[in-house]
Amino acid sequence: MSPSTSALAEQEPFPWLYPYREDPQHTRLDQPILRPFVQVSLVNGDESTTMLDGLVDTGADAILASDLLADLLGIDLAEHEGQTQHAIGGRTHLARYKTISLRLHPHDGEIDEYREWHAQVGFIEDWHSYSFVLLGSVGFLDRWTVTASRFAQAIAVEQRETFDNRFGLVEAA
Amino acid sequence: MEPIRTDFRGYEGQYVATDARTGKIVIADEDPRIVLEKAKGRNHVVVRGRVPHADEPIYVGLG
């Protein structure tokens, strides 16, 4: 399924660039912690969240989010599509998965400009001790080509075909 | 690009939302629901998360 776009605003062409953002956590070795966040919102039918920081995490296999967001979206997690235990921060958490829509917004947080796609999100109980959304491989990195550079202090999001167009079809040796 | 910086001092223990363009905190509350509700529908406002206290450990990712 091709990502849909907002009909309300003229779409800025890809790539969409996102400057790294300072993390609310404290400094490490007296330096600010800058992380690769993109702005997303979650949608279920007529309900949507506000824009949220989504942490791009190439080491995560799924999109994970706080179940507080599911509650706000009116999602009944008792009718989940599957559940898995995840180990996060030395603790185990139960993620209950539902397929919903997500919107990617540009870095300036223009609320009416977005690219929308569908993905399975694992909602984790009481998981908002720090933030709300983690964007992993299945559902995010298989939908977009994401280039991150801490040197440039920015990440670029493009259509998923861009990787193959740039590097060719990568095959195992 | 220049990173978006935010001065989180004074907001420890609170959930915050910032202006996506400047990084300035525009909403803060200890209850995440209140921040999510106040931020809803506001252009350029993005909910960031909770500002930890100084004695809390640094998460590798979201923790």
C-alpha cells in the first residue's frame, strides 16, 4: 500500500530533513544528548493523537508505543492482533499489537502536512516513563528510507524505493 | 543542520511539549494526559516526553 498524503496542504517533496533534537535526559559526559527524532501522530478512524516525538531505532524490530495513546485513540487492546513480551530497560513489558494509521509530519511540525501509512503498533502498558513512540524496522524502516548522520546532526526520510535506486539491489555475498 | 536545543531546566518530573521549530517548551505538566490533551490540534507543537530528575539514569534508547 502506498503512503497517502494530506489533501489539506501542498506536500513538500522528499527528502524530508529532521535536525537532531536535544533529549530531555541529562547530559552525558557534560555533552547534550542529541537523538534522531521525527514527528509522528497516530490515527484510529476519526481519532488522532497530537504530534509526538518518534525515536528512530534501527535496533528495534517493531513500532512500540505507550498504551496511553491507545486509550486516547479509543483502541480496545483486549481485541489485539497478537502479543509479545519485550525486554526494555532491564524489565519485561507486554506489547499488544494493533494495526493503525500513522502520520509522518515535517520537522517544523506543520500539522496539516503529512504522509500517512498503515502499520502494526505494539502498545505497552504504562510505558511512558520517558517518551511515547519508538520507530523500529517493521512498520517504519520498511516503509521509508532513513539516513541518519550524527555528523550532520540530521536525518533524512525518503520513499522506500530510494535505497535501491541509490545503491542497487543489495544481495548477500 | 543545527540541532534543535531545549532548555529543560526547571521541568524535571514533568511531561513537556515544545515548539517544533524552536525547541521552546510551550506545555508542561506532571500528568501526561494533560499535556497530550493541551497539545492536540496545535500547529507546530510536538509532545516530547518526560524530563527526568538529575539522579535518574540515562536510557540507551527510550528505556
